[in-house]
Amino acid sequence: GAATAVDSRLPLSCAPTVDAGCLARQAAGDVPWTHTAHTVSSGLAVAGALAGMVLLTVVARREPVVWPALARSGPVLVVLELAATAWTLASVAAFESGHGTWGLGVGQRLQVLFIAVWIAVLAWSLAAAAASAARRG
């Protein structure tokens, strides 16, 4: 969460994937330090989200009665997130080696989508567990 907050405060000054002038400035090292900081904070944010998704999904799978929605949906969402992350990393590698963007923006948007859906499923699971505990007593 903190890395995402930092990421939002460190926007890119230009978009090298769509602006040739920006790409040239980036290659020459003539962009603000925030470009590198944005990349680092984005990587940390996704790594943190992935770690949380994997760890809490494992917990949910061990206690499927407590968090049934996450126990069922979590593994699929983790796999989808890993696939979107692999797509994003492959796109970055292709772009940096001069082979196009490979839909980099689509991969990044899918990463955010799968994280958001997973968080919604987690919230639903927690609410259902709390309601079940309240009914029991």
C-alpha cells in the first residue's frame, strides 16, 4: 500500500512508450529521477500485492470454511495476476530491447484489475466470516 502511495506521487514526466522524444530523453538519461523512482515503487507495489495475494490465499485454502469465497477464487486470481505480471515484464523487456511494447499498458491494467478483484473477494470473505461469527454468537 505504501509503495502504491509513493508511486502515485512519482508520476512519469512523459511516456516513453508513446512519445519518441521522451524515449530519446530517457535513453540519454535526460529525464527526472522520478522515472527511476516510479519504476522502483511500481515494482515494489506489485511485489507486495502478489505476496499478500499468495499468502492470504494459502491461509484461505487452509481454512475454507472461514473464507470460502477466497478459498475458491483466490488461486485463480493469483494465477491470473502472475500471468499479467509475466506479460508486463515481457513487454518491458521487449520495449527496452527495441521490439515494441507488446501491449505493455494492457498488461499493467490487467495487473491492477486482478489485484482489485482479489481485494474485493477478500473483503467479501471477511464480511461473510464476520456475519457467520455474529450468527453463532
